Amino acid sequence: MPQRRVSPGQISCSSVISSCERAGEWEISLGLLSGMPAMRLPPDEISCSAAISVCEKSGQWQIALDLLSSMPALGASPDDISYNAAMNACAKGGQWRLVIDLLGTMSKVDLIPSAVSYSTGLGACVAGSELGLALVWMGKLQGRALCDLGSWGRS
């Protein structure tokens, strides 16, 4: 872009980061994310969530968690998409306890877990052979699905 004298923006940076997800290039995505402030483009929720998703697809659950926790320092507020991407990364890494911790943290920071959040928690519990806890999350997932269906009918 600089060779063509086009200034990159938030959307173009987030798009490139997302493209790294399909190519499995988590290091490139992190390099771009960390280079955004030098371009006078503060990372936002979209670019950070995209980078967390890249880490998830690349099996880098630790880095995904680090990104999630560093978002406020970057000036970005983690949202449900950020949390869901980090939970998926932890689930794929076999870290079911961290998935459950993240679900609990969502409630503490006034984010409402979605059906996707609960489904990830359920899957992580099953994978961790925590069947009692899986039943708890299955109940929450069913309740959330009913809420989602009810709100869908009103739109």
C-alpha cells in the first residue's frame, strides 16, 4: 500500500489479519497488529479479535489468551467475539478449565455469553471428561438457545 501511496486503515489491517487466518500465518498477523500503532492506527476490537482467531486456527491458545488480556492496554475492549475466539483456542488446546474460566469472566465484565459461548464450554467439558459440569453447561446452552429463539422471533 505505501508503494502505491495508499494509507492503510483499520479495515484494511483487520482484513489482512483475517486473511492470515486462512493461511495459518499467526506470526504475520501478530506483526501487523503490533505495527498498527506505528501507522497511527490503534488496534480495535475487530483487529484484536481477528488476531485471536488466527491464533485459534493455528493452535496458539496461550498467545490468544495473552492477546485477550492485553486488549484493554491497547485501547480495545474485549467483546463476546474476542472471548469466543479465545475460548475456542483454549478448547482446541485441550484447556477446558480455561474455557470455563473465560465464561465466568464474561459475566464478571458484563458480557452476556451467547449460545456459541455455552456450546464451546459444553464441548470443552465433554472433552475434559467433566460430564457433571457438561450437564450444567448443557442446561445453560438450552436456556440460551431458547432466549435466542425468542429474541429472533421479535426481530
